[in-house]
Amino acid sequence: MTFLAIDAQKNLFTLQKSQLQFEQTLVMGRVNYYTKLMGERAQVLEDQEIDCDDDPEYVELQRMEAYFETRQDSLDSQISIIDNEISSLKNLVNNNIKSSCGLNLIGG
């Protein structure tokens, strides 16, 4: 019966993974948005012959893009950890089921 509890924990991790993947999709959209804005701003600054590093708006866009890229990396790591946990729990469930079935065959 412990395999049912382990399977429930695996399902919880699977749900958490789905939530992280949804957030990851949102964050990727933000990264793309800020990258686009930076490109547009860089073009305006280039036309005016202004260095991007001297423009506070461009620097802020760069900072925001970096923040969301860092968040993206963090989500990737969290998803990877949860994937490992899910895999471990699947193995535990399978081993417990096999062990339980083996005991039933021996005892029955």
C-alpha cells in the first residue's frame, strides 16, 4: 500500500512540474518581449548616433531581460530536479508493486 502514497507524491510532483512549465512559457515570452524592445531601442539610438550603454532606457531593458533570463535558468533547474524526483518515485512505485506481487505469489 505504500506504493499508493508514493504514487500520489509522484502525481503532486507532476502537477508542480506542469505549473513550472507554464511559468517558464510566460517567462520566455517576457525574454522575447524585452529582446524585441532592446532591438527597437538600439535601432533608434543608432540612428541618433547614441551609444546604447549611455541610454538609461536601453540599460533598464537590458536589466529586465537579464532578470527574466536568470528566472528562466532557475525554472529550468527546478524542472530538472522535479523530473529526477518523478523518475525516482516511478522506480520506487514499480519496485514496490513488483515486491508486493512477488510476496503475494509466495504467500498465496
